[in-house]
Amino acid sequence: MRPTTGRTAALALATAATASLLGVASANATPDPAADPTAAAPDWGACEGTGLDPRQECATIKVPLDYRDPGGKRISLAVSRIPSERPQARRGALLLIPGGPGSPGLDRPSTLGKRLPKSVRDAYDIVSFDPRGLGKSTHTGCDLNTDDLSLLASRPWPAPGGDITRNITTGRRIADTCARNGGELLRNISTVNEARDIDSVRRALGERKLSAWGVSYGTYVGSVYAQMFPEHTDRWVLDSNDDPNPERVERGWLANYAVGVEDTFPDFARWASAPDSPVRLAGTPDGVRRRVLDLAARLDAKPLPWPGANPPELNGNALRQSMLDALYSRDDFESLARLIVDADAGEVPADPPADPPQDAAAVSLATICNDVEWPTSLPGYARDVAASRKSHPLTAGMPVNVTPCTFWHDEPRDKPVRITDQGPSNVLLVQNKRDVATPYSGALGLRRSYGDRARMVSVDAMGHGAAYLENGSACADRRVTDFLLTGERPKRDVLCR
């Protein structure tokens, strides 16, 4: 179902320096940074933007567009840092790996970094970057039409009743548009290339090793880096973890939304049925579930006008997407409950959800489609959607539906990286047990892949992103902070209740 294109063959590489640049596992010492043009020291200066820590510095480094042609065209990668607050205590650089795919990271030293204990900020330069294609880095876009920027288009919600005909049309149109407008940069966006970019950042910083705190998709990027460049990892914290199954990768993550919603919806249902809830939807959790499913079905049949939204109506899928978004954080429960009450009364909120920027949408699509092969059997998708609608009605078949990747014009240039137990035992996973986007079952897949390389700190909590320092779990926070400061992990996996 996609145009036939030959998989780009890797060029023969003659030097250890180029092999390291490409992420080829090697026992060789780190090549001389002078031999690698990407390793020029950053020229740090003031950062653009508001609300940033005044100590945050920004710079641009050059990296290969295509690491198979390291002497060819180069693109810019925007990097940032807040230097150690106590230079005499500094032990290295802590890289904050953005999530997404499609999330910028340049401001993270000022935002996520400020959550870190002062002892950690003393011990490390806090570093981050905008991934290739995004933000202040050389950016790309598909020039999608407004309709196709909506999450109701890029997330493949089936039509009422489960028909996927419109998803097929939308997916093919988005794939064709990206092929026409995305250019060579879009074809060189992938998790493997982001890992290679991180090693270019390491070289430019002059660090023999990096420590890291990767969140969400950043856990997969961090895992791929740790597999490709194990000798350059120091203390590696992965938070809200993706399943690394190399046969599925992002296909598996999308499918896991069905699991994640079922894992986390009971937290919302208990909150919305509690006698002291500020917006009580029903007297029992089961009553809340029935109310949401019934309202979605009514909105499938008769949407409400929603001026300013994309599309401008509150239909059943818009409610389902709003529910999925709200399950990322308990802080969003009240807004979801009020949306349900208003929709039941025939009203809609004043503030519709915003669409993602063009560059974020393009980078997200390119990563998801370039990382792994996607099935092309349209009847197979229809069967999967029908089965999922029965087994996981809250997500109505979306997580297993056809996407633009089915029609993507380029095959993956690199095979998915298999995460293994071969490498230094310096990885600490931290994970909420109820996570809508990276479910616990998928995180356990990463834990098994690492074997004794990793320990896992699980938190009996709900929410996605930053299980470290987000839940108020002194048990989890202490263990992660201790690891970053001392390098000592728990002797065995830990459950923080």
C-alpha cells in the first residue's frame, strides 16, 4: 500500500571515529573531538523567550543531516544548559531528554530542571535540546491543512459504528502531504538519529559520559542511546517508560492507549463518584463509566456545535479524546467532569483544545512512521478495530486503527534497536502503576529487556510524566535523587505505596 522504495544501504565506514558517530557499538576509545566537526564547543549566549531562569544559556551545534554521510549536509541543533549551581561540587552533565515524539526541550532546564533538588543542581550542569525538526533546531513541517492538524485526524478515531473508511482517506492524504512537503530532513527523523544527535551533544559538551533523565518517549530515546553508546552513559534515569518491543515500537505504544485508559479511568471514576467531589457525576464508579459511554454515544449521533474547535463540534470522539487527555493528570479531572456536565446540558466549553504546531506534528509523524514498519492490510485494521471496540469501549478502536504510517512513502532507514541486558548496570526506571500513555505493563517490558542493567521504582499512583518529583512520593524521590548523587541503586526493585 506504500510506494516501493529501496531501503537505503549503509555506506562502508573506514574509521573508528565515524563508526562511533554512527552509533556502532565498539570497544574503541572515544575519538578525538577535533576529528568530528559536530564536536565544536558551543558558543553559549542568552536564550530567547520569557519566564526562563536567567542562568539558562543557549547555543547551536551542527550535526549531520544523514549520519551515513557525515561529511555531507549539516543541520542545526539548539542546546541549552544551566551550569552547576556549585561548581566545586560538579560531577558532570545531566541531560533532560524530551518526550513526544514531537516535544521541544530547549526550555527544560528552566522548567523541569527547577524541580530537581538543589543537591542535584549543584552536582550537574542541567542540559537539554530541541530535537531535529523542532523549535530552534532546523525545523521541518508537512504543511498539513488545518483539518489534518486536529488530534481527531492524527489520532485515528473511527467513525460511529466503527467504520474506518474516513481514516484510510485521511491517513493516505497526510502521508502524501508529508512526502510532498517534508523534504530530506523529514526522512532523517527517527529515534536512532536522535540518539546519534545526543552523542553529538555529548561530544560538543566535552563530556566523556552523560547522565540523563528521560521522560515518556524520552525513555525510549534514552534506552536506544544506552544500547548504542553504553560506554558514554553514567547515571541513567528513565521515567514513565515506553515498551521497547522492537517488532512494534510506536505501533505498540498507540495500542497501549486502550490499556492505559482502562488502567487509569477507575481513578477518575472514583473521584467523580465520591460524595465530596466538586463535580459529582454519579453515585458509583460504574455509574460514572456508564454516563461517559452513554454521552459519547449520544454525541456520536448528534454532535454539539463547538465554535473555535477543530472540527467545530463536540462529537463522541472529541469527548473520548478529551477524556484521554484528562487522564494524564489528576489535576485535569475537574475540567473533564465539567465538560461532561455541560455536554449533558447541551453546552460546550468556551476554550477549545489547541492544535499542535506544524513542526511538532511533522516530527511526531516522521518518528512514528520512520522507526518501524506498519502493517498495510486494511481489512486487518478493520478487524482489529471491531475487536478493540468490544474489549476496550472507552477508546472505541482508535489505538489499533489505520494511521498515516500505513501509507508512508519511505521505509525505515534503521532497524529498531533491541534493548538488552548487555551493558553497564547503571539504569534506574521510575514508573507510576496507572499511566494512560505508558502503561505499567509496557514499562515492565522495558524492565525485562534490561535485566540486571536496571532497577525499577514503581509508584502506586496515577498519572503520566515525571513520576520522579511529581507525585509527592518521598519513597520514590529519595531513591532517584540518591542514585543521581551517589550512583547507588536499590538492591532490588521497589514498590512505593
